[in-house]
Amino acid sequence: MLFRSSGIPEVIEDGANGFLVDLDEPHQMADRALRILEDPGLGQRMGRHGQRQVKDRFGVDRQVDEYVKLYRRIISSPREKRR
């Protein structure tokens, strides 16, 4: 459970790999906490989904691929554009 702020909503899919709550709405936090306590499998599913998402989006293989793409774009662009 995380607050809707800064970059958090970009990483958390509300209800899929966690819950997003508004900072000034404590009843939302209580409601989401109760949902997880009443359904332990929900927390486990969210955790597994989150692990897969982090691996897919931020894993070493993905980062290497992104750097390779960036370097290829830089190398293939005309020299004038690189300045």
C-alpha cells in the first residue's frame, strides 16, 4: 500500500500489484489493509505480480537492451545532431 505521490503511480497498478491511497484519506488505507488481512492470497498475488513487473521493467536484461538501443541510436545519428 502506497500513497499516490511523485512517481509511485507509475510503478504501482492499483489493485494489481499493490494499492494506491490518497494521503489525506486514512479510511482508504484502513479499507485496503482490511482487504489484505481478510484475503491473505490477495497480498501474495499482488506480491508475485509486483515481482514480475519489476523484473520485466527494471531487470538487468531489460536495462542492457535499453542501453544498447540508445547507443545504436547515438551511433547512427549524424554527428551534428549529437552536439
